[in-house]
Amino acid sequence: MAPIRQSPVILYLIITLGIVTGFLYQSQLDPSADVPAIDPKFTTSLRDLENLSIDYGILSDSRISSLRVFGELPVQPSGGGTDNPFR
């Protein structure tokens, strides 16, 4: 029985597709990757934050005051694992 010889056409197609895809990725020719520029009238500046006021009244709420800490604070680091994890 003679050995069956496979055609290298599929291999060549896969290599060609990889090269084309790599070229498109590297050269950024993909139109879906374009990001439109931001219109300057929609940008904000830090001057808009000049009159910002924050209400800290929520921190004096009884539900916030009744929160408790469980465990040790600050957390003390314990010893690491073993040198050989397979032992």
C-alpha cells in the first residue's frame, strides 16, 4: 500500500492568511480600530470643579458610626509558603 501524500495547499493558505493578518494588525489598517477625535467643546477643565462642594454629613450617620472592625488591624504579614511546594 502506497503512503497517502497530502497536498500542501492548505498549509500555504494558512501561512498566507497569517501573514496578511499580521500585516494588517501591525500596520493598523483595520478601519474598526480608528478612534474618533474628541470634540473640544465637550472637554471639561479643572475650573469646573472650582465651586464643587462635598457633603460630609453622610459620615455622621448612625449606620456608618456603628460599623465594627473584625480581625487584626493593621494586618500583620505571616510567614510565606514553603520553599518546595511539592514537599
